[in-house]
Amino acid sequence: MTTTGHPIPEIDPQRLAVVRKRYAEEAQKRLRPEGLAQFLPLKNAREERLRSLSEDPWVDHSALNARPSPITLNATYKFFVLGAGFGGLVYAVRLIDSGLATPDEIRLVDAAGGFGGTWYWNRYPGLHCDVESYMYLPLLEETGYVPKQKYAAGAEIREHAERIAEHWGLTNKALFRTDVKSAEWNEKTELWTVNITEHRGPHAAPIDYEIRAQYVYLAAGVLTRPQVPRIPGLSSFKGEMFHTARWNYEVSGGSQSDQRLTGLRNKRVAVIGTAATAIGVIPEIAKYAKELYVFQRTPAYVKPRNQRVTDVEEFKREVAYKKGWQSERQKNWNRHLTNSVIPGTKNLVGDGWTDMPAYSAILGSPSHGVIDASPKNLEQHATNFHTLDLPHMEAIRSRVDELVKDPDTAAKLKPWYPSWCKRPTFSDTYLSLFNSQHVHLVDTNGQGVSSATSKGLVVDDTEYPVDIIVFSTGFQAPNARLGSPAARTGVTIVGRNRLNLDDKWVGNGAATLHGYATSQFPNLFFSGTAQATITGNNIWMLSLIARHIVYIISTSERRIESGKRAIIEVTKEAEETHTREILKRAPYFSAIAGCTPGYFNAYGEAASVTDPDEKKKRARGSTWSEGTLSFLEYTGKWRDDDTLEGLKVTPAK
Ligand code: FAD
Ligand code: NDP
């Protein structure tokens, strides 16, 4: 199939050089020697006041305590799934639909008090998906559900997770409020021994369970542990504070279904952070707060959202017009993001993601080939991407001037980094809010909030007295500890020969077959992007992962004599072969190295690494550089061979 990368525009090299110099200066200004340690994951906070900010505000302990437990002590389950977000759900659905499992053979376990993962925890006002809901919400064809708006609200997305659980008989197969602590491969039973603790609320003792499982899937997500910056003096603050991922409606007033934040009337509210979450929540706070102070370290780049209510007839006629429409839509959209549009094809989604081909610097693209790592080549590669990106980022900066009246405020709201350094944000109201008398931009010139006092926040020598602090400061970076699946889940995972997964991953770098399984850890699978593919639409990616893993398990089971359990293990050679393919392509991602710090580049951690061996170790964790559709072709070819090459499949003794 012929695809074409977007033509590289003609741009005056001097103009480009000036912008690149500014990008580099702005990134440099933000680099902090403490790197990822500048943040405190709330769950690990020593102080009770901060630790309590990570507690579950939504859980209904009495309802859950009244339910019969889906887990029995010492029982054996065929499929154990860590995580009841969309990753866990789409995997369970695939297991059922493929005939591999009945719902009763599956157990999902989650620290949350219900289904939805991200969409369970995050309920802040203004929350919506940022990719079109028709493509983001999974299994729309199977459930017949029509999203109410082009960008569904958070509650609607959570309800869809519950709908899926209900539709596939999984509602009573999930144990909630439960931490998975360890999973250990037992050579004798040839099963995983999993230790979990169910927290039953303040008036009931927790229950520890040890169970066994034939297959374990880690669907633990990536943005699950809310964090705050380590701001000196924070605990002395006398007002209210909370994190957006645990929104406190008792303080703000309203609820997820009634977003009238009447508790903020007459209040001075501070929001720290100006990324994707902040862009959604700030306009809602501004409707009610007496004064709103927005503490900015790095401006987001904000594109128009163009939200609209779904016209059901139009949806049926133009979106869901044939079987397989959702997959077609996801792929069509992905071609734009990976700069590989087929000439003459219609842009089905036509949103703000599809006019930024240079974002493919982080997602991969088949249009740039495999990049040779010579310095000259890498410089040309980066120049190509910056050239491709410049008109887009200039339009974004001009939009700020169009919408923000005060030139000084407008200047501070302009993002000086290329599009691929941060996730884009979308809002029709955020920028113009800064024309309101009661909304104050406190720009910290890339340095962040200096300290806190009993009365408020301090930047440089100025104290800003406030009543409420809202942390919109994100989550523990998924690439901490090189993105080890064990570290991401907080689970101690021990495979054959007592090998600890975290040690294996951090010691030598990633080594997997296709990103989802690794040698010495039989029958263990995980979701992730390292050595696999990354897409802008995370749920689509989770669905692709589920399909691949379920193919592996079902094909393996067919090769085993009936009545026996299958033991599936990646061979050492296969993971090294796959790693070589990843390493070969890793130089493509070199343009990310100079990015402004953020969770995409582990707050600049990677750029500070100079040791060649350490660099190579990190490069092993790259994603597939030629984009999702190319990765699907690569894994699809492997599946078509139908030989399970690189997997050792044996019957349990
Ligand atoms: P999650 O939804 O994070 O679910 C993982 C679950 O695992 C969590 O509930 C967690 O409690 C549980 N868990 C983890 N470790 C343990 C453990 N040790 N024991 C027990 N339970 C554990 N992506 C998009 O593509 N589009 C969007 O519009 C979008 N919007 C987002 C908005 C917000 C506010 C955030 C934070 C993320 C957003 N994302 C978006 C990314 C989003 O996380 C994914 O789209 C997707 O929902 C992830 O699903 P998941 O099942 O992989 O992980
Ligand atoms: P992020 O990690 O993207 O942003 C954290 C924000 O806090 C940044 O603006 C950061 O600034 C700022 N910050 C950190 N430390 C300080 C400090 N000391 N002083 C001042 N500001 C500080 O978290 P989000 O929750 O916004 O988003 C995480 C991801 O979740 C997104 O990338 C997206 O994938 C997803 N998401 C999607 C949404 C959607 O619309 N559907 C909505 C929300 C999230 P700096 O940039 O300088 O580090």
C-alpha cells in the first residue's frame, strides 16, 4: 500500500534555528537535578495529611462488604487479571469471545472500588476523553452503545466500563479495594501464587488472600499513582488541598453528575499545573471561584476541541455505517498520527490530532524509514521533524495571541517546545479565561512553585494567599525504573529460578517478545509500550494487546493434548531477536532527547545519561519506530506463520 509522509515545508533555516534555540533554552531552564525525585507519590508520603490525599473518595465499603467475595482463599483460577480498567476488561472480553474462558474462569482484581481504572479514579469536573469517543470507547459495536458526545464525559466512560462488565458477565468476577502485592511462579504446581490484600474500610479488618492462577495478566495502566511536587512548607498550609485524581466534592460542592461547584463561591483557589488535566478542570473552577490562581511551570499547547452532541441518526449513517467501522476509524486516524496517510483517503475523524504529522516523532512512522544512528543522520532527522512541526506550533502560538487580550499574559501562555514533547490538549474556553478579572496566571518562569506557607503558595518572593490548593500535577512517571512492568504495578514478581522481574528489567533493560511477555516468566503477560507500539488512543492499543495475547494463549492451548494445562514461555533467543529489531529502530526517537522535561522523557532523565551501555539499556525499552500499523503487520505476519516461533509451549507435568 502506498503511503506518503506529509511534505516537509520550505522554511527559512534561520527562522527555524531561532525557534530551536529557544526550545533548547526553555527545556534547559526546566531541567532539575533531582529529576523524577522532585515528586512525591501521595501513596508513599510519610505525612498522614498528604498520604490521605491518595485515598479512594468513591468507594462504597458497605455495599462491597455486603457482596459475596468472588475470590476464595487458596483457590486456583485460570485467568488472573490485575486491573479492572479498560485494559483488564478488553482482555477478559477477548478471552470470553474467543471461547478460551467462561466468565467464571476469570478474576479481576483492582485497588479501586469499581470498574473503569483511570475513569474510576479521575472524576474531576470537566473530565472528558481527548480522542474521539467513537474510537476511544471500546466494544461499541458489540454493546450497541452510542456515546452522547464526540468527546464523552468521564462519568459516561466509567459507566461504559460497567456496561462491558455487565454485558460479558464479569460484574461479580472482580474483587475491588484490593492490592496485588506479589506473584511468584511455583515450579512444583506450575502455577502462579498470588498474594493480595482486600481493604474492607475503616471498620473492618483487611483480608489477605493467597490464590493460584494459571495465567496472569498485568493490566495496571500507566497513570495510576497521583503525585505532588515536593514543595517546601506544604504541610503547614491551613486551607484545603486535594489532587485532581481524587477530586474532593465535599470541598468544591457538586458531584460528578452535578458539576455546580458551589462550595468554591467566595473562595480563592490555586491550581498547580497546566497540562491535560488542568486544561479540563480550570474552566470549571473559574465558573465558581472568587479568585483563581493558575500556577504554571510550562504552558500546555492548546488546540480547539470542537465538542458536539452526537446526532444519533448521523452517527448511524456516517460513523457506524458498516461492520468493523470502529477498527477502520481507529486505523484511519492512526495514519494521520503516524504521518502515513494513503493519498486520496478521507480523514474520517478530522480532529486536532490529525493535523500534526510531526507528533509521529514520538509515535513512530513508516514514512521516515529506519534511521541510521550517525550524528549527521540524526541531526537531519531532527531538522526534518522540527521543520514539519514549525507551522503547527506557530499556529498554536498565534492562537494564544488571538484569544488572550493582554500581550504579557499571552506571551507567558505560549508553548516553546515541539508538539511531540507533550500530549496535546484541547479546549475552546481555557485560553480566553485569562481575560477574566478573577483568573490570574502565576507564571513561574519554568521553575515551579517555590514554597508554601500556612496561608498559600509562594513564587519567588511573592506570597499568594488562597483557601484551596488543587494539585493538577500528574502521576508517577510510567517510565520510572525503565518502565519495568513490576515497578509500574508495585507488585513483586518472581519467576523461574527466583528471578525478580524488576531486577531483570532494570539490570539489563527490556527484553520481551513483542512487548508483552518475557523469558523465565511463564504464562505471565503485561500491557505496555516498551518494545511494542504506542498509539494516541490508548484503549485501541489495549485492545490490540489483548488480541495478540489471546491468540498466543489459544494457539498454545490447541497444541497441548487435551486435559493438560499449557505452559507458555518466551525463549531467551526470541526476546533478544525482538530486542535487536527494536534497537535497530531506536535512533528514530532521538528527537525526543532534547524535549522539555515531562513524563514522556522521565523529566529529562534519559538526556542526562552519557554512559553508552546505559544508553543502550534504555534504548532496549523503545517502542516500534515505524508506527502501530507497521507493528501490526510485523506481529500479524508472526501470527500468520502460526508456528509460535520464539515460544516454548509445554504441557504441565
Ligand atoms: P487504568 O485505567 O489505569 O487501570 C489500571 C488499574 O490497575 C487501576 O484501576 C489501578 O487501581 C489498578 N492497579 C494498578 N496496580 C495495582 C495493584 N498492584 N493492585 C491492584 N490494582 C492495581 N487515554 C486516551 O487514549 N485518551 C484519553 O482521552 C485519555 N484520557 C485520560 C484522562 C486522564 C485523567 C488520565 C489519567 C488518563 C487518560 N488516558 C487517556 C490514559 C488512560 O489511562 C488510558 O486511556 C486507559 O484508560 C488505561 O487503561 P488501563 O486499563 O491500561 O489502566
Ligand atoms: P501531567 O504530568 O501531564 O502534568 C502535570 C502538570 O503539573 C504539568 O503542567 C507540570 O508542569 C505541573 N507541575 C509539576 N510540578 C510543578 C511544580 N513544582 N510547580 C508548578 N507546576 C508543576 O499530568 P496531567 O494529569 O495533566 O496529565 C497526565 C496525562 O493524563 C496526560 O498526558 C494525558 O495522557 C492524560 N490525560 C488526558 C486527559 C483528557 O483530556 N482526556 C485529561 C487529563 C489527563 P511541567 O510541564 O513543567 O512539568
